Amino acid sequence: MKLLIVTDAWHPQVNGVVRTLATTRTELERLGHVVEVIAPDRFRTIPMPTYPEIRLALAPGRRVRQMIDAAEPDAIHIATEGPLGLAARRYCLKRKLPFTTAYHTRFPEYVRDRAPVPLSLSYAFVRRFHAPAHSVMVATASIEADLQRRGFTNIRRWSRGVDTDLFRPRDKGLFAHLPRPVFLSVGRVAVEKNIEAFLSLDLPGSKVVVGDGPQLAELKAKYPTVTFVGAKHGEDLARHYAAADVFVFPSRTDTFGLVLLEALASGLPVAAFPVPGPLDVIGNSPAGALSEDLRTACLKAVDIDPAICRNHALGFSWRACAQQFLENLRPFKGVA
């Protein structure tokens, strides 16, 4: 099958949405499918307000139409609610073609954290965007239940996976110079990630942050005792996970949190708030500690056996993720 994915989140962005789409694409191609991606790297772009690292396609409507026509896909998946997603949605509605969407991020909450926009208004926009989709793919049961309460329909599950060959327990020498235990956070250094809830904690040992983002300079200046190492990728990222002792996930707005699986696969217990994402990945498993008191969760996580964490992560597969994605699609060749 020839598949087309339209997304406003793509390389060189570094986040869970990009990793999910790129890895799913690879798995689909291994299964024999052809996958084309329409992303901002094929357009003139402008920086996103308050978040210049993210580039938004400028007036993409005509080129999106041309690209879709040229691709002649069997199915279209619209991954994001940005300019490219909106242009592809208009194309499909005009041509009366079925399409699927995904709810990757809690967009209304992200907007609220950056601007005085009521959640009700943002959710109305997002609900309208996804309403015509054949399937609205979500990663977890918690997010599915939340969206259903908000009037979303046609919701289907699309879980996540982890590369357990790359992310695995390794030597901890990378952080040998730091006092133990080492508490690690990985992700965008941005307000929606709630990272100050971690940085402000009174914890023994050391704190390390992996990632870039609009708050990086501000937080480096505010927390000089924290080790900020910037964004890491591939083997380098995997070594940073494995060298730590506890993974701290302070976000309250993620719909899943791929970093949770990467940490667990590396043998790191998770400390997090009991919110969607951690609740779905950790649940009642002894692989992590969830508490509204994040410091308490961090201190409990120190004593968790790394083998328990690794075994929990082994239950998540990218191949199963790709199969779910395929089952949720609605091919339209031959559809009137």
C-alpha cells in the first residue's frame, strides 16, 4: 500500500512526535509499504511564535494539493493540527476522501501555558479539526477517556514502542564524576514540560537534563548546580540514559511520553506525577513511583530494581505499533 503522512512535526525537530512518525515509517517500509511524508522541510517556513525551534510552513495550501496529487496515495494520515495538517484536511474534505488523524500532544494545554487562551476555545478548535477523521489515533486509554468526555468520536488506539537493542542497561561511567544518585530528565526544555517541578526539588546526589528548548538559557542561569548537556541522539542519548539512576518525568501534559519507555528499557526506574502518560506506561507496575509529591516519587524510585524496569519495557514493540497504525487507516482507492 502507498501511504501518505502529512505532519508539521518532522526532522530536525527532536521530540516524541517526530520519533514516533519516523520509526513507524521505518517499520511500515519493512512490512513492504511505500510511505511518503509531507513535512515543513519541503516548504518555506517561519518560526513558531514563542518557540522558534519549530518551523511552520508558510501558505502551504497549493503545494500540498500538488504533492498529494503527485503522490497518488492509497491512504492519507494527517498527524498534526498545524498549517500542513489544515491544508491536507481541506484537500481531503473537498475531494471527499477519507483520512485519519492522531492526537499526539495536548495542544490546548500547550497553548494555555503560553497565551491567555481558554481551554474551551482551544478544545473546540481541536475537536472540529479531528471530527471528520475516519479514525482519531491516541496512544493511551487515559487520553481516549479524556477526549471522549470532551466530545471526540471515532477514537482508536495507536500505542508506542521502544528500541530495546539501542536503549539497554550499560556502564554508568559517563556520570562517574557526579555525586550519586543521578536523577535524569530528557525532553524539550520548555514550559509545557513542567521541568522546574524537577529542578526545584531538594534531592540528594545530582540532577542532569538532556534536551534543548526555549527555556534552556533561563533555567541554566537559575539552576547552576544542575548539569545541562543539550540534546543527544542515538548511541549518545542511550549512554546518557543508562548512566543515570532514576528518570524523572515532570510533565503533566504529554499524551504518552516515549522517553518513559526509553528510560525503562535502559534500566531506569521512573518518578512522575500520576497523570496520563505515566499512569498508562507505569500503571501499577513496580517499575516506577507515581506521586503528586514528586520528591517522594524520586526517593522511592531510587530503590527499584533496574531489572524490573527493563522487563517492563520489553513488552512494548514498534512492530506492533505499526500494525495498529495500519489497522486504523482507511484506504480510499476506488472510493467514490
